Amino acid sequence: MVQMSIIINLAIWVMTGVQIQTPVHWQYGIKKVGTGKYEIHLKANISNGWHLYAQNQPEDAIAVPAKIAFKKDPAWQLVGKTREVGKLEHYNNSDAGIEANQYEKTVDFVQGIVVTGKLPLIVHCTIEFQTCTDKMCLPAADQSFEVPIH
């Protein structure tokens, strides 16, 4: 009887329109910058009122920094570190002892690569990120990409 009550309550909860919040929408692309040289772009479009944390955070920050992982492949090599293109904001709430580096509206994570194998190929990568408002944070999330290079 208790299980049926739980199932009914769950069904009501789902039917009432409870939505999973997805404050970040991702786009990806590739840009050729030279012979065998490319840039991978992972662009976050962030909903109003939300922010996404940068890769580099202050030492005592409680924010989950963005982390990008590329699946190794002998057909290409990373060039340098992933850089961020956007308006970096430094949030500081000294009363709460919280500070963080973050982006609002948009940020483009850009990674250079050199192709050492034959085209076409696919670069597999995943970004772990956290988003918050001034009142709440969502748990860290992962977004995977398969970026084709022709």
C-alpha cells in the first residue's frame, strides 16, 4: 500500500510540470587556424540570473571549477591549455567568506589542437561544470561533445 502511495505521488509530481533546470545550453564548433592546426570551441550560453564557474578558482573557493577532458587519440595533439573567452567576473561575499571566478551570459572554452593523422576524425571531450544563482547552486554536471574535423 505504501509503495502505491509513493508511485501516485511521483506521478502527480511529474504531471504538475516540475522541470529539471538546465541553465546552460552548449554549442560546439571547430575553426581551422593553419595547416593542420585547429581550435575547438565549446560555447556556454548561460540563462539570465545564472553563472558558470571558471576553470581557475581562488584557493579557498567552494565552487566546482570547469574541467575539460579530451579523450586521447594518436591522430591529434593538444596545443597549450584551454583558454576562456568571455567577461570573467570575480565574485566576493566577505560576509559569507565566499569568492569565485565566474561567467554570466556566455563563455567560450577554446582549445588548440594539431592534427597528426588523416582526416576526417572526431575529437571526443567532456566538460564538467557547475552553475549557480545568487540563491542556489545545481550539482556539478557533465556535457560530452563529439567534434568532427573534416
